[in-house]
Amino acid sequence: MRRLRMAMVGGGPGSFIGPVHRIAAELDREIELVAGAFSSDAARSAEAGRHYRIDPARAYASVDAMLAGERGREDGADFVAITSPNHHHLPAARAALAAGLPVLSDKPATATLAEAQALVEDVAQAAVPYGLTYTYSGYPLVREARTRVAAGALGTIRKVMVEYPQGWLAEAATGKQAEWRLDPTRAGLGGCIADIGSHAFHLAEFVTGQRVTRLLADLGTVVAGRTLDDDCQVLLRFEGGARGCLLASQIMLGERNGLRLRVYGDAGALDWRQEDPNRLTLHHLDGRTEIVQAGDAALGPAAKAASRTPGGHPEGYLEAFANLYRDFARQLRGEPGSLVPGIIDGVRGMAFITTAVTASRDDAGWVDLIV
């Protein structure tokens, strides 16, 4: 079975997430990067093509040129990965879908909720797979947590705490990665709430299997001179009756990438931390605390399928990212079992961002999350 051929949008010189996508896609040898519109600047796109060691003729200066060039080849791309800043996501996805190519996009799906809602129709009309790389849903023990919650191990969910503290924007920041995230013309309506808050939101819904129905948002812009939020806290209400709290901040000095999820039920609780991803802590009603580790024999099928190494050999961010690519490759081949988030997850993420930003700005108190 040949490897699937991937074309990439974005990922040019100075990109963080583009090379991550390339590594993740190729980790299991089911996919290979063969082409890309890595930058809107032809010279920079060519430079990226040399870095990725692809055919120089397949490093294009625009998405349209890439799609036209790949359409004319017998060995043309099988799908498109979108790794560019948020404002590029909609036009790139639409162009790829119109060309009949499946899309795997970095999150969020688009820069605005209206764009995400419009993209739903594009995906339906194209009738090809569309996925989003909410990376943390690819971790084996996140999938194990989801399985156990669904099986009733925690009983009725009462409380959900999800936090994502970072400190890298605690002072005036420069450089490509900071600049586009702080620019509303490229990032969209939200800053921190869109960049990392959307990850926390998706993780909470992914593991609990419950959707957020209402929220109360308090978003702040702490560092002087910024337009977008950099510090956020949001109270949540879930459809099953649970209350929750989401914290996302990029101005918490000393914090690195502290994504953490805690879920409390009437029969048990769980605790997972991204910076210690190979350990899942379970608390039982009888007072026992159980430590589940990556590679354990007792893991369920979803976690085992997402694991590559025996216990004690840590797997982390790149492997979790690769699980999404491996799932997507198998989805393209018509195989079952994919857990890659789709366009509905993308719309929910954008609805969360938009509702939180507007509710906080308007001091609206509790509001419905309408999707």
C-alpha cells in the first residue's frame, strides 16, 4: 500500500507548526510531504521546499498554483494540510475542497464563526474528509480518559476543570510566532482564547463527551499595547448538568505549556497533565488512587491503538500529533476508528471563541453557547 501524498499550505521559514505537521505526518510512514505553497513569497516557498527536500518544481508560490500543478500530475497530492495563520484557513480549505481534495487543517477552522459556518456547506458539497488537528485528543491517555468516562467509571459528571497556562507572552513580544497571534487581522477575534483556550475547550468536551451549553467569560488584555486578549477565565455549564471552569493565559510567568484536565464525578475523578502525558490519575469513591501509565496492559483499545512503545518509553506531543495524521490517513482509505475532530468540532470551537469574546466585552454575564 503506497503512502498518501500530502501538500502543505504554510510552514515556510520561521514556522513552528509547519515542521511539526511534517514530522507528525511522516512518523508512521503512511504519508509523505510531496508539495506545498509554503509562503506567498516565491523565494521563501522555494527555500522551504529545499528544507523539506521535495522536488523544487513542487514548491509553489500560491495555493491556486499548487492545486493546479498537483492536479496535472499522475502522482499529485492526495490531500492538503493547512498550517498557516488563522486568516488563511478558510480560503485555503475552500480551494482544496473545490479541487476535490480532503483537508486536514490546523485549528481553529477559520478566523471567524461566520466563516466556520460557511465552511460546513463547503465540506458537505465536497463530500471528502475534513479534519482539524486538536493535538491533545491524540494522546493515548486522553483517549483512555475518554473511554473510561464513557464507560461510567466516574459516574455522573459533576465538575470539570481545564486550565492552559503559558508565560511566553508575559511581556512585549516580537518574532513571527508572537506577531501574527497578536494581530487581529491574522488571528481573528480572539487572542489567547483562540490560540490555546480553544484547545482547552475541545479537550473538556472530547473527554467528557458532554457539550458546553452556557458560559460566563472574563477575558483581559494585560500587557499594554495589545488589542487581543492574553488572559482568560470562563465559567462553564455542561449539558449533563456539570459545572466547569476554563482558564487560559499567556502572561503567567514561569508557565510553559501547562494544559491540565480534571473531571469529577459522583463515583470517581481523573487528572491528566500535558507536561506529564504518560500518566493518568484516577481517584475512586472508596479512597483508592489509581495511576494508569502509557503502555499499561489494562488500557482500552483506543489508547492501545494510539501507543507505539512499551511502558516506560515516553511518548509525547509529536506522537499525539502523529496519531491524528495516522487516523486521517486511515479515514481516507475508508478504514474505521478515526478520532480526528471534524468540521462540527471546528464550528463549536469558533462559537466558543466568539461567544466568550463578545460576552466578556459586553459584560453580559451568563449567556447561551449557540451552535
